[in-house]
Amino acid sequence: MLDSINDVLDSTRYILGPQVAAFENEFASYCQSKHCVGVESGTAALILALRAAGIGKGDEVILQTNTYIACAFAISAVGATPVLVDVDDRYQMDFGCTAAAITHRTRAIMLVHLYGQAIDAQRFAALAKLHDLFLIEDGSQAHGAVFEGKRVGSTGDFGCFSFYPSKNLGAYGDGGAVITQDPELAEHIRLLRDFGQIEKYHHVVKGDNCRLDTLQAAVLRVKLKYLDSWNVMRRHAAQAYDTLLNSASLPMCRFDYATSVYHLYVIEVPERDRVRNHLKSSGIETGIHYPIPIHRQVAYEELQYDIGSFPSAERAATRLLSLPMFAEISESQITRVVSGIYRAFEDLGLRVYA
Ligand SMILES: *Cc1c(COP(=O)(O)O)cnc(C)c1O
């Protein structure tokens, strides 16, 4: 890794250059995609995809309400309106709700592969095609995940990725990318990320400065080689959790994430906050993804969604718990987490099956 970083320092090519181009080629081919454009973050990837699709004021983009806020902010950033929908029983975008939310203003569906799960993008692509909409896949939690042989991001008009350090493929800072099969969309995004320059000082569109940093590209090129093996390690860790949680017979829900690269390992428990605090007191940190659905965020008061608008997502927000998950997590760490959960259930008087 240090060699790759030093190569950039020695070359003094700090902006774009061969490292970024090489990463783009490698990531495109890894994702079974024809084109990749490196950008500064996952949020920038979503914004540039929306802009390249010509989406703006007066347009609607359908998005699930249980996701990271960046998705909604990207839609707002281009002046469009996020139209939120509920989640299905795996906390992913509900297909029926999505179809029902399409209006004459809808221009795109933003499909988030939440928690590392590869969603059936082809089903959403068919729906999008039927209504002449763009399909924007957000693969920021699912780099490398596969559904029926297709990598996340390769089916939609755009696949957007974040390389925030904690993602399955993370840089040593911010980073992102858009992949697409369409050469014109790729070219448009390439212009938008770099001041709309077709050549130096020749600006053909009103662009922005949101390039992928060259040092980060060098880091990502090294890490990309390990992504599949890290994803396998995450899957093994998830299997270990599955087995131990099954034998502990706790009254909780887990989901069959058959096509997941386990960015997160999420369970659903009663009395989630009490369980979480109990775990914390025995030194086990957990997360919540996400405690407040987008329709209940203060920033989106204007959308005027009431409590109860999206019952599945609202129930999820009070019950979901993300257990420690990273490629290198050990069996003994996993065992410790599961016994911690077992103890929490016992101490809190939550039902423990014999
Ligand atoms: C992390 C994340 C983003 C935002 O990525 P940044 O690189 O932090 O801008 C967008 N969407 C999803 C689903 C994410 O998990």
C-alpha cells in the first residue's frame, strides 16, 4: 500500500491522471460494467447520476424511507422531490409500494442495496422501463454483491458507490464512483465531475469539482484486489452469527440474506434500546440503521408525512440492531456478542426459549 501511495507522490500527479483512470477501468470490469467515473463521494455519485439523467425541479424520484439520508439529500440537491416508500419484510425497497408511487412526475427510481443485500435490480429495471424512468442503483453498502450472476450496480442506468472508509470497499478518506453501461451517460458524468471541461478552459456544461482523489484511487486499486476475499470473510462471520443465534433460540427475527455481502449484520429484537444498552455495558458496541426513517427527519418536515405513513419502516426503526460486523471479526468475538445478547435477554426478562 505504501508503495502505491509513494508512486503517486513521486509522480506528482495528484489530480485525476493514470491512477484514477486505472481504478476506473478495474472497478468497471469488476462490476461487469462498461464505464466507471471516479468521484469524490457516494453522495456526489448520486447527485451526478441524477444530473446526468437531467432530473431537477418538479421531478420526483422514488426512494425507500429506511436508508441513509444521503440518498434523499442527493435528490433534494438537484431540486427534485424524494417520494418515499415503505420497505418489505427484509427492510428493502418494497416493489409493490414503488410501483404504486409512480406518477406523471416520476423520473427515476433510486434502489438502495441496503445492508449489503443484492436486490433483484432486473425487476425494478423492468418497472422503470415500462414507465420510461431511470433506475439508479445505490450500491454503497453492497460492493461486489451479486444477484443472479449480476453485480450490484450493473443493471440500472447508473450504479453509485461510496468508498467511505467503513464500506466494504473503503478508501483512506472520501471517495465514490458511478458505473454505467451507457457511453454517453458516462461521458456526461465525466464532464460534470471536472468543471464541464472537454479540454482545459473549454467548458461545455456547467460542471462541478467532485473528482475522485488520486491518492484514494491508488489506495482503492490495492484494496479492490481483496474485496472478494473480504466479502467471503464477512459471509462466514454472518454464518457463524446465524448458527449461534439459532442455537441460542432467542425470540428475534433474522433474515435470509442469501445474496448479501454483509455490510451490516442486522437483527430485529424486542426492547431494542434496552438490549443495546445492556450490550454496551458489557463492552459490546452495536449500531442502528436507521433510528429515524427519512420521512420522520426534521429536514423533511416539508414532505408532511405523518407517523404511521410507513408502518414497516417505522417498526424497523424501533427494533433493528446491527451487530459488530467486519471482515476480520473472529469466532470468539462473535461468540461473545451472542452470549451478550443471551444474557441481555435473560436479565431484561425477555422471553428466552428453552
Ligand atoms: C454511505 C452511503 C452513502 C453516502 O456516501 P458518502 O461517500 O458518505 O457520501 C450513500 N448511500 C448509502 C446507502 C450509503 O450507505
